Amino acid sequence: MKIVAHRGASGYCPENTLAAFKKAVEVNVDSIELDVRLSKDGVPVICHDAKINRTSNGTGYIHELTLEELKQYDFGSWYGDEFVGERIPTLEEVLVFLQESDVTVNIEIKNGPVIQGNIEEEMLRLVYKYDFNDRVWISSFDHHSLKKVADLDKHIKIGFIFHMNLINLFDYIDNSGIDPYSIHPNYFYITEEMLKEAHQRNYKVFAYTVDDVTVGEKYKHMGVDGVVTNKPLAYKQSGLFTSK
Ligand code: G3P
Ligand code: MG
């Protein structure tokens, strides 16, 4: 079972920072999940929330701040003194950093409160520039965005995130016109039947977000392909999850 470090190793470092991504590589995770948004001047940057208020010493919406403005703020001190000076990473900086590693990257496209017209193109441009085509898969709650990515590149891997317990999940996927690589349901919605049908269709199933290793173990035995977790170190230390 694969271990995907959610927002980097965010259980031990400020989420979605280079510190969190370095820690995830150190822990030897299979994959890193990160959240991409566009700055006011159209640069893909890594941040979960639409605003920087929670994870920095600044305030405001990312889409209303230029990269230069965003870079002035500290994205580490809210988490702990040892992380003072962490800056918001750009997607480009993260891909450059990860080039020397062997981790794969789950890029989650964040939209809202504005739908950022060209985030898909900007994200793909960087994926191609650093030759990550075969090392990324793209997910989102915004399935229109996923459709756009799939239309732009029919080879790129797509992962549907489902935070709702849909009645006809696979009919929904069939109607979307997307042939996904994976589905990412909220872990408590995953059933044996769902796993069976997903695997018959050759879809991977990633459970999010599972920090309790004993819960992760249960899903491993059910047959999920990966867990998305803030606590990859706990999984590695458990000795149960040695996919690498
Ligand atoms: O992998 C799914 C997970 O990242 C989605 O939730 O809100 O943490 O981006 P969120
Ligand atoms: Mg995410």
C-alpha cells in the first residue's frame, strides 16, 4: 500500500512548505500530495486555503496577491520556531526540489472562491518543463477542472476526489467522459464493493485522510492502493507499510 504525504509531511512540519516536502522525502514516502493555486500574477503556488491567514503571518486571498507579495510572508512561524522563514513555495520550486528524488506527486488543483481560468495550463506547463509527466497525477474536487486537464492531455493521470458519498459513483465517472487513474474517496465512504468495482475497472483507490495507523491497517487489508496521510512517519515506524 502506497503512502501519500498529505500537504507534505504536514503532521511534523508546516503544511505545503518545502520543509514539509523535504521531510516527506526523508521519510521515504511513495508520493507527496500538494495543493496548487494561482497568484494574482498567474504563478502556480502551493497553499491549501484560498487565503493565507491560517498558514502565514499575512492576510488576504492568494488570487489577490502577487508572487512578490506572497513571498514577503512567513509560512513557518505559525507552526513552530524552527520553521521561521519558510516561504510559500511555487510549484516550480517544488518540482525542481523533487527532481532528484523518486517520489511521485499528487497535484491537487484548488479552485474557489474564484475559478482560475488557466490554472490547468500553467500547471501542465511546469509538469512538462521538468519532465514530471509520468511522475504526477492530478486530482481535484472541481471535476470540471479535471475534465479540462484530461482534454488538454489525454495521457496525464487523473484522480477524482469524492467528498460526497455518491449513489452511483461509477455511473458518475462514466458520464464524466474521464477515464481516471484513481479515485480518492473520503476514507469512511470506502466499501468492499466500491473497491471491487474500482479494481475491476483498473482504477486505484486512495483513502483520504487517514492519520491513525490502526485505521490505515484496516484499509490496507480491505485492499486500498494507498492512504493519504499527514503522518507518514507513523506509518513507516509501524513496520506495516513498507511499499518502498
Ligand atoms: O487528497 C485529498 C485531500 O487532499 C483533499 O482534501 O482539503 O486536504 O485538499 P484537502
Ligand atoms: Mg489537498
